[in-house]
Amino acid sequence: MPHEAPKIEEGNGHDSGTGGKVRLLTLAHLDGRTASAKLVRDLIAAFESDLGGSSRLTEGVRQLVQRAAVLGAFIEDCETRWISGREFETAQYLAAINVQRRVLATIGLERRAGDVVPCLADYLASKHGDNLSPAGTSSEGR
């Protein structure tokens, strides 16, 4: 772990100096520079985009998106281990695939439109016919 990253104490999750106060960890406690952390962030962004953008998600869906992304990173790690000839837990891998599939089915696997306003090029193409190139010449014969 890089020296700049905060040290996460191991143990039972209780703060030893304050009489049993539970200290919960979040993804924000981790060093975000690792390949796994970057993959999770990229998957979260992709899932949010597929669902129409972060601003359109409920907190429940955000939680499911995070779970699906973490599972995706775990699954990819298992696949990489297998392809490179290293050992991995087949049962955990298959269980993670099944759970991720169910989470993705719950939030919706299809892409949802985020912006309903067409871009100018699409609008002009719909008004002037789809067989014209952007320069206004026929695209036939190319």
C-alpha cells in the first residue's frame, strides 16, 4: 500500500479507545489509485450513464450500482487469475456472477436515455432526409 494512503486498522471494527464504538469503513477509505479502485469507479460511471445519469438515480439504485461495480471488479479479478493460470475460488466466482446478474436485472440492463433533446445533426438529418452527408451531398456511391 502506498505511504500516502491512510492505514486501515484491522480487527473487529470497534474503536479500542472509546468503549466499543463501531468504526465502519467505506470505499472512500481506500487508496483510489489502484487498478481495482479505478475499475470500480469506471463501472459505476458506466452503469450510471446507462441508467440516464447520476442525477436521475435514487439512493437505492446508487447502492445497487456500487454493489454491481464492486462485483464486476471481483469477477474480472477472478477471470484474470484463471486466464493467467493462477488459482481462484470457482464457487465464489460463479456466485458473484449470479449475484451481479440479479443486481443488474433489478436496476435494469437496458440503456436509458439521459437527454431527450436531439443534437443538431440528428435534428437536421430528420428534416432533410437520412441519405445526405453532412456536406449536403448524397452518400450513395461512396
